[in-house]
Amino acid sequence: MGLRSRLSPGANDLPTLALTQDLDAAARLRTAIGRLSRRLRTTAAARDAGLTPTAISLLLNVARSGPMRMSELADSEGINPTMLSRAIAGMVQDGLLERTSDEGDRRAAWVKATASGRRLAERMRRERTGAVDQALAELSEDERQRIERALPALEALAEELRGKRP
């Protein structure tokens, strides 16, 4: 089937073609990012610690951002406060996070990574970076250079999507 026959019939096929190509590229990019994310999500360190994907994300976020309000963390992670409280409670029990009440507002709570939590987060980051480095080494020089040149655009895309959940 030709490209034209895949387009909806009409007097102005060019905008439809461009939109189809843009949607195809967006879908391919979303799929590739999803695969990369799933393949890098769980590391040996995270498995050893028994962390769920949610706990991994929470720990990395708090370790990277520093102390933060629970409400801010819930917004950042896109999860409801009840689910967040349960996950945080387990991580507090495991000694990875510390939860404290807000001095000015007793209804609010803060969370921060413990020394053990920061060490685990750093180990997970190193394992992920090592996995990406090894995979990049298996690609051709041209493929590595194309990925490197695409990094600024991918970083800009990540910022554009910040806070915009589907």
C-alpha cells in the first residue's frame, strides 16, 4: 500500500502526511524511551534491596533533590498521597528514607534520604550508567555520535514534558 493510500482522502493531503509522520516519530520515540526505561529500571542494587519500581523512583528522586515535602514528592512522581505514604513508610522502615513533620505545619511532612539511601541511590545510578556505557560501546561510531548529537534535543523534550502527564 502506498503512502498516499494510507492518508485520509481530501483536497489537502500534505498537512495530513506531515501529521502522520510526526505521530509516527512520536510513537517510535515513546516506544524507544519506554524500552530504555524498563531495561534500566531495576538494577542489581535495587533487586538486592527488594525495591519496587515505585520505590526506586522515589529514592532516586529524593536522593537527587534533597529534602522535600511529601506533597511535592507526590506531585513530582504523579502518585496519590495514600500510595506515597505506604511506599515511604516501607522505605523508612528499611532505613533508606527519613520522614519528619513540618515544624510550621503539623499536617505536612518532609522526607529525605538517609546515608544508606544515598549510597544505594548512587550505586543504582552507577549501575545504570555502566549498562548504558556498555550498550553504547556495542554500537557503531556513527550511531554513538548521532545519539550524542541528539542529547540536547532529548533533554529539551524532557523539560517540555515536565509536569505534563498524559
